Amino acid sequence: MVSYRAWTRRRRGLIGLIALSVAVGVVAGTLIVPQFLSNAGSNGVSTIYKTAKNRTNGSVAASSDAPGGAKTGTGKPGDTIDWVVSYRNDTSRTGTVDVKDPLSSAGAYVPDSLRLPAAQIPGQPFAPQFSTNGGSTWQAGAPPTNANGVGFTGGVASSAKGLQTQFGLAFQKPVGFAFNQNGGDAYNGVVAQVNGQYQVYTSYHHNTTQQALVCVTATGGVCPGWPATYTYASTQAGAKIGTGPYADLATGWEQGTFLVGTTLFWEAQATVADATGKYPVGMMCIDIVTLVSCGFHPIDKVNYAPYFAGNNPQISGTGIPASNGKYYFATANGKILCFDPSKFVRTDVSSTGLCGTFDVGGIQGSDRPPHTLTFGDYVFATLVPSWVPASVPPGTNPNLYCYRISTNSLCPGYPQAMPDGIPYGSSAHGGLAPMLSTSGALTGVCSLVSNLTDNCWNLSGAKVSSPYPASAGFHDSYAGDALTIGTKVYVPVSDGNAVGCFDFSKVSGGLAQPCSGFTSPPNPINYTSRTIAGVPGCLIAAGDGRLMNTFDADTGGPCLSTFASVTVEPVTSYCGSGAAAFTGWSSIDLVDTPAAGYANALVTVYDRNRQPVSGFSGVKLPSGTTTLDISSIPATGATSALTVEVTLQGVVDQNIGASGGTVGVSWKGAPPEMCFSTTVPDQACDAAQADLFNQATAVTRSPAATDAPNGNTTGKASFVVKADPSQCGIAFAKTSPVQNAGPGDKVAYAITVKNTGTQPYRAANFTDDLTDVLKDAVYNGDHAATAGTASYAAPTLAWTGPLAAGATVTVTYSVTVKNPDAGDHSMVNRIVSNTPGTNCPAGSTDPACVVTVRVDVKDVVWHKVDDSKNVLAGSEWTFTQVDGSGKPIGTPIVVTDCVAGSASASSGPDIDPVAGVFRLTNLGAGTYRLVETKAPFGFRLNSTPITVTVQASATTVSLADVVNKQLPVPAIPFTGGIGADAYTFGGLGLLGLVALLGGWHLLRRRRTA
């Protein structure tokens, strides 16, 4: 049995354990909450954060999960904000990402500002997407002008080791194929990698009714987007193959087709003369990705139509660039033309790409097509000096010309007359081949003709013995010049039905020896051989009758090598941070290449100028070694971008790339960036500062891990935004049509409110205090506003309302001057506004804020007199304004005779202190009626209305004296009552008193006057 004390201890321990468990659970729960809910920058699957910079003022913002923590920038309406979303895949495997960035609080998207990082996985480039409803739905494509959400999708390499990686195309099947193309001669073939597969392009000279183009895959199928048979390229730039206007054009005799980037070029000639009687020659091309024609670009004119009635134009080039990277052509008129693809504008048919013309001299023109060979700094050409019809037997032969590019002149000792049969007519072309030193330097040139031995010349123009054995079986009738690789020269042999190889590093008895270990591959009616772009060690033999065959350059047997390449320029992944985000190279990795599938790998690294990087040219990696450290290569200058080419040799597994085998290049640096810009929206000048911010979400999926469906969301990158004083201005102006008014006049006022800034106002306002105006006038209650709200609460008029940039509001009202006006005769009122940017704040001295109207008043003066012109005191009157018909229109003014010591002591309308003299003031112009309502004592009432007209121009109006008649004296009774003497003496006394008072008043008046 457990004791109480022990149970208590156990209970306490149990409670403690429970508490600890709860605490641990809370902590664990906190840690387990998905970090996409906490806006963390990294959630184990991906890292994503947001930074931004105000392009206008330079301030920066960053989300809390960005390196360095949160930062808040500042801005104003109209500023441009450059946003950067940094993202990386933190899983251990390649995968896909879906980045969405709604712009609901980030401002207005700037069209065409979205920039995405370079593709990391071929065939899965980062593709833009957008939303136009704030992120509710998304669609693929470049964001339109009204986009309010941007983002991208695509394949992402693993950055689990903190490195950024970019992969090349998968290794292809070894290029070993032979096929019969449909259309015509096949000696103009070019092989290129397009969308992960090898494609072979041919331009024929036998189908001139529609200049024939054919494209087949390495397996013999039709290239995607091409017709099953031959098609044509339009003479109109921008037309898709097989569409658009077409002109009869002839293509070259030799292997003159070549590829620069994605542009396939070949020389061509019009078969119809122009207005000058000559035939334009020039370049044609197509883009092998978009399949769009560049059109026909004439670069010169020749005298004759294409040879063989529509075939073989009078322009010839090998399609092999010279040592300066430019291409050279010879024309039948004796010109050497230089062509620079970098100066060629594909979309403009007037663009020639011409980089120089050299006239060899003495050529009048020939209907025989020229024959050329470009080697390093030299161009050789065979040109017939004058026209020779095909029916003429041998006798007039071509000259051999040597042109040196670096000196822009003929080589010394040239031209040289060629012997009979070299080349002449349609059956003796004799391809040109170089003579080399044992180190591969050019020493001269030969014409490969089977029945001649004196057909070689050195660079000084002297004849020399041929280093090529006559027993090789050269054939006269097949065009096409030799291919040189190092010290090896590949030419047609076995009567033109095979490919021969001669090595000038091994010379015996003056003859170059057959290449060691090389077995001549058969190729019926072989013309020439060329390299295959991007497949080192594998050549293609092109011939008549539509035949093509590939072979290994060392063995002559099937190609047993396969190739992959990748060009990496890290700065293209940093649209925001730029070069600073790239800190160094890391490694080259062979991915998914089984050791048993090949013998070894040759790795060559080129810089951005296509020069091999020292120490990384032809590095051999034995099978099983899949990583090459390149951290020693500088990350600046020419090596800030690298092209890595990897050739797998001795391939056993024909499908080595089928499971994703490829090459990748890794570098050290920040996560790749998506960039775009927004414009800060308008903000009311009277609004509080706003928070402009942005967040993005990335959903990552890979075989190793995923954070779908919610993904990882950045914190906010914010800018505090407020309208700048320079953007805010509101101009108030108060006006009145009059500066002066009179009593009874109506005075109108207008206040204009104009937004002179670039930003709106939510509630602009002003007040207009009428206190001073109301001393002289009465408010008419007629306020009105063209927008907003005007109100009146005595004595203040007020207005408030929204005001867009550039908008104007007018507020009007009026007052009527009192009549009479007993005020100070000056109506002054000032508008006051507390709106930001106003010109009328409290205390403003701006004259636009105040209006003063002076009140001009009139006086009316008259005298009350008797028949003797003596003024009479004590009368009373009414003074009333009337309209044109005599109808009263104002309140009658009651006038009593003022008798006072001074005018200032007057308390009524009469301001003249002298009895019987009247002066009314503060009157306005108009018509009035004056009526006596009480006569002086002892005088009859004169109630006849007097019309008074006050002119606007008058200051004082003096009326005629108003005369009153004396009342009759009462009769005195003589019987009864008081005696007559009493009345008589009483009357005399009264008269005496009246006389005394009248005299005193007269004396006083005179003194006053």
C-alpha cells in the first residue's frame, strides 16, 4: 500500500510532468505551425523574400525575412518602385515553382517591366503569368497593361548546397545517321540542335521554282513545324517559311550554307535581271526557331544569270568563317565580298551586312560560277576572266586569285593562270584544298583535279608540287571545298564516292599521309565535309543526289560521341542585385551519366568571347568522375559568363541522355530574382500617410519535398507614402464685380477653388467670415457651389468638397447693402483655409484671399420755413423709397427735427442739429417720397408728397425749402367772462415772447453760420 506522503510526491511529480508536457506541446505546436502562415523566408522547401527600391528617391524596403531584416522606404505619388522577389529551391532535387505576386497594395504595374531569371532547366524556362483581378485567378503570358498580379512558373534546380545551378540540354543519341533527303543536291547541309534534338537543314539549287528548303531530324523524320517535302523562304522579311511573296532565286554551288546563332544563311541570286540589266546577288536566311524568313538581302550585282539556266549563281562561299569571324564570297564579276552577321539586320531587307568589297581587277564577267576557299586570313577564288560559252573546248581557263584579308589586297604573285581543265565548263570543277605545314599553318592552295599534277601554288604565287597523292581518286566534276581541322584535311576521294583524310603532320616523300586509324566512309557522289555544330569529333559528308552521312572525324566510322553544352551568365539571373549577387564559380557537374555508358568525357570551358579558359580546354574526365571544380575561374571580366561543352566519347549507351543525362554549372551567389515595377498611385493631399506594400508566394514541388498547396509567403516590403508638398497646391481667389456700392445695392461675391497640384483632395475647405460685411449689408441666403457643399451659419459662409487634380469649383453668394447704411461704409471679408497647399491660411496677406467693397452714401437736405423764409422748428416727416410707379419699396424713415448742440449728438435720422434744417445721410441712389407728417406749432400741415431723386453721381441732394402757412389767430370775445383788456394784454405779451424767441434763434443761427 502506497503511503500518503509517497502518493503526494507522485501526484506532484505527475502534475509537474503534465505541466512540462503541456509546455513542450505548446513549443512544439509553435514550431510545427507551417511557416507559410508566419511569413518566414525559408520553410525548408524554399527560400523567398522581397526587397524593393524607390527609383525616384533611392529609399529601400525589405521584408522581415530578407537578409538584413525589415526596412521601410518612403515615397510619394508617381514614384516608380522596383520590386525584387528572390527565390530558391531548397530541396535536394530539381522541381517546379509557381510564384504569384498580387499587387493589390503595391501600386500600378508598369507595362513590360516584368523580368525573369535565366532558365535553369532546358525545356522548362521561367514563363510569366499574371492576374487582372487581384490574384483571384491567374493566366499564362506576359502581363498586360491592366495586370494587378504578376508571377512565373518553371523548372528550378536544387540549391540545397547553397549554390545556384543551370543545366544544359540532355545528351543526345550519338549522331550517326545516313539518309536520303527529298528535293535535290544535299551539299548545303547544316546540323544544329533545336529544342533538344539534332536537325539537318538543306538549301538546294535544283528547285528554283520554289527555292527549296528541307529540314529532317537525325532520325530521318520531318522537323517540327516543317512540311513533309521541300518548302521555300519568302523574299519578304517576317514571313513564315512556305508563305509570303516569292521570287525565283538560285542557291550556291558549294557548301555555302552556315549557321550563326539561330539564323541559317545561304547565298542566292535573282534569276531575272533588274532595270540595269544585271542580276542581284545576296543573302537569304531564316530563323530556325521561329521559322521566319529574313527575306532576300541584295549585296551586289553580277552581269550574268545563274549558270545552268537557273542553278548555281554567280556568287560562291564556303560557309566557313575567316580568322576574323567574318564570311567571304567571290562573285563572277571579280569581287571579294565581306559579310559580317553582327551588322546584318534580319528584319530589314535593305541591310546587307556588307563589311567590305575588294575588286580583284580585270574581270569582265562570266557565266561560270566562281569557286572559293576561305582559310584563316586568306580567300582563294577561281574566276574566268571573260565570258566563255559552254560549247567552247578547253582553252580559255580561269585565273586563281589569292586575297589576304588583313592587308585587303591580292597576295603577291597572284593571279595565276590555271592549266587546262581547271575548272572549266560543267564537268571540271576541281575543289580547292589547302596546303599546310606540319603544324597546320597555311602554305598554299591546290585544285583537286585527277589528271593534273601541277595544280598547286604557294602563297607567293609560285607553282609547287601537290602534297595530295593522285592515287586518292579525286574527281573533276564534283564541287565542294576541303574541310580542315588542325593538320587534317578532309576531301572527296575514290572518284568522289568517299571521304578521304590527309594529315599534314605526317608528310612522307612530299606527300601528306592518310590519317592514322581513319577508314574512308563511303558517301556516293560526295562533295564535301563539314563540322556539326555542337558535336565535336563528328562530321557530316554532303553530296549530290540528296545524300548525307555522318562519321567520326578520327576513325571514319560511326560517331561514338555525344555532346551537351550550357552557357551560363549568372548576372542574367539578378535583375535587381546585378553583378554584386554573383560571388564566384563552383563546379561543372555531369548529371545522370552512368559510368558504364561511356569511356570518358572531354570538358572545355569558353569565356564570353568564345576563347578557351586557361587550364580548362579539353579536360578529360574518366568515366565515373562527374564533377570538375571551376572555383579558380574569376567571376569578373570575360569569365563572368562561361560556355561549357562536354563531349562523351566511346558511348556505349545510345540512350545516355534519355534519363536526363546532362551537364550543369553551379555558382555561388544570391537566389535568382524576379523583378518588376509599379507606380505609386495618386494620394489625396489632405490624407494621412499610407502603407504601400507587397508580398509574394511561391509553391515548390520536387520529388524530395513540397510546400503545396499553400506555399511559402514573404513578409511585407513596405513604403510609407504621402503626397509631397510639391505635388499639392490649391489656389483660392475671392472676387466681386464691384469695388464700390451704394445703400440698397446688391453685391455679388465669387470664390474660385482650383487644384493646381497633381494630386487630389478629399475634403478641401474654406470659411468666409462676413462679420464686417454685415455691418453694412444683409446676407441674401443665396449661396451656391458648382461642386461640394456650401453652407452658412451667421456670420460665416463655409465650403468643403473633394477636388481632383486640375479641377475648379466656384462658390457664389450675395449681400444687399442696407439703405440707409449706418455701418462703416467699408465691407471687408477674407477667406481662410486650412487645406494643405492653400494660399489662404490664417494670417495670409495674399490679396486673392480678400475683397473690400466701399459703400458710397448720399445726403438729402431741406429747410422747413414760413412765408418769410424763417426756419420753423418742430416738424416731423416720413422718407420712403419708391419704385418707378411710386410704390413704396422700403421701410419709411421717420424723421423728427433734431435740435442738438452738435451733429454727433443727433440720435435720429436727421443729423443736422439746427431746428428746421434737415439732413438725411447713408442713403443710396434712387427715388424717394418725402411727406410732412407733423407741422411746426402754429402752422398748417403741408402734406403734399415731395418726390426726391437721388442720382448715383450725386453726393448731396438739396431740396427746395418746404414752406408752411401760419394758422389764423383765434377770435377774442367782448361780452361775459374775462374782460377784453385781459385778452388784449395777454395776446400782446404772447406776441412779445414769440418775437423775443424768434430774434434769439435768428441771432444764434447767424452765429452758427
